[in-house]
Amino acid sequence: MAAAFAAPATADEPDAPNGGDPYPNEVHAPALPPDAGAPAPAAGKARNSGRVPIVGGHNATEAPPFIAALYKGGRFACTASLVAAHWVLTADHCIGGSISVRAGSLRRESGGQTANVTEQLSEPSGSDIALLRIDKDVQAPYPALGGPGDAATGTSERVFGYGYKRSDWSQLSDVLKYSEGTIYDSRCNVLGATLCIENDGDTAGGDSGGPMLTATGKLIGTCTAGNKPTDGSGFGAYSDVTRYRSWIDRTIGR
């Protein structure tokens, strides 16, 4: 199995709507090279475990122009989103070292517009959100950022990522994928203010930093954690962008 970038982040455990542990075996991780170490994950119980596993949901047929693949040292690591001409939003655990991005392409390794990162800023309260300044304008219709009330429990959402396709977090997707569902807990606190989802696909390594969008296209979350291995529960944990909106706006000059 692919190695986790960080130790498992365990949330508080309120009652799960379908029974069992609502936050099983969360880890948050970028994509790692195939020869990375392979520690076994801790045991956990799946929510809705009767469902057949679907890692990554569906292939996108058109790439939202603001979604980006993020590379560290020339290797794919995470997913990200352009939120202004010179700024990219991603997960804090994805940053560090030499970073570049490819925006607006269905394919992880070709097409779109590329740029290098010149500055990396972590959200100061210690959440799993970061902003990256890039070295040139990348023009795109950037998403509106969600505000109060846009990320409530029960909200319909869609998430995107270039992450792994198999339940053991192996075999990266060549194309952008998405899954759809709802926020089942808007305060699950996996790492800071976090939104936990139950979708028709499971979040995996490499999806980290990818966006969560509402039905009206507002960006309300960035991918923080998923089950490893995935279990068909449709679980993912996403940092609540609406809680950190003021810092994002100040930083990018909105």
C-alpha cells in the first residue's frame, strides 16, 4: 500500500447516521512514488460498507479551467485550484520543496497552462489549507469562494482530483475524476475545520488539495483526508474554505 504523508488524523466520533465509526482510518497524503515504503494502516470500520468500492468516482469529460495538478520536484503529488491569476489554493500537507502546477487540463501530465510556484503560505491557525503564488498570470474563470451557510451539513457537493484509482492507493488516474454526494458532518474536525462527505466515489492519495464545489459552483473545501485503503463508504474529509475565507481574501487581494 502507498505510504501516508502524515500520521492518521482521527476525528471526534459523534454517532454515524448509518451506524459504525463515522471517521474510519483517516489519513491524508499526496501521491508518492511507486517504490515508497508501505506501512499497513490501522484497523477501522467502514460506514455503509455494503457498497461496492468506487475510487475516484467518474472520469470528467471537461476540465474546469481552474483545477490544477500539483508537482513536487517534477513528480505529481496533489490537486489544487486557481483562485486568482497568481494564486493557487491547495492542502497544506502538499507544500514544501520545489512546486509547479498544470491548470485546466483533463490530463494529469499534459495540456493546460503550467507555472512555477514562487511563494508558499500556510494558513496561520494550523489548518490544512495553503496558498501558493505562481510566477505568471494564468487566466481562467476562477471559482467564487463560499461564505457562511454554503457548507452546512446536508449540502450537495462535487469533488475533483487526479488521485489513485485503486482501493490500496495505487495506480494514479491519467485523467481528472470526480465524485458527487453530500456533506454528512460540517464540523467533523479531522484537521481544523473540516467537512466530511459521503459520495459515490472514495477520496484517495493524490486527491489531496482538490476542490469541493457546491451545486452552484462555489468552492467550499479542499481535500485533506481519505480512508486508506478505501472501503466503498464514499468518505472524504475536506478543509472548510468558508471558515478561512478572510485569510484567503486578504492574501490574494480580493
